[in-house]
Amino acid sequence: MDYNVSGNNLTFANKTNVDFEYPILKVLEVYHFLIVVLDIPDTKYYNNNVFAFNTTGDFLWHIEDVELYEKGRYCAYIDIIINKEHEVVLFNWCDTAVVINPQDGEVLRRYPTK
């Protein structure tokens, strides 16, 4: 998939631009989707910082609220990977990993990371 990331902006091959309030930390290409994790300052309460788009820049989903293993005010997601079971996993500041369905953002399960 052809796209470009520059600061807070994601530009798709068809020249569709998506501007975010915060810089883009990481983009993961899964199937024909882009999952975007925003880089949230540790002084901001913004725990739903994961979004998905299709190849033409259409918004697909936004991560839902998830019960955390460690309570904290600032629990933004800080990484996204595909694990050895080929699952998409998000990690946040509050010791919680979240396995999601990349097609719709549904939380399939969660587990503590500490």
C-alpha cells in the first residue's frame, strides 16, 4: 500500500489527506488496512489513540475503551505489533495488551504485560 506519513498527516496514494491532532507514532499495514497509533504526550488524557483506514483513506474504526490491568490517567497506546499467532496486538502505558480484530477494531481479548 502506498502512503506517506509526515508529522500529524497521513497521505494516501490517491492524495487523500488525514490530519490528526497529535503526531503519528506508528502505522501498521494489515490486510488492506492501515492502523495508525498517535503519539500522545504523557500529560494528555487521550487513551483512544488508535484508528484504522482503508486504502483510499476512508475511516474504518477507532479503538474502544478497554478495562485496564493497571489504573492510570494516561494510558495511551504506545505500540502495535503482529504477534507469532498473526494477531494484531496493541500495548499501552498501563500494563495492558489488547488483541484486536483489525477489520473492525473489536477487542478480542486483553492480558497484563507485567
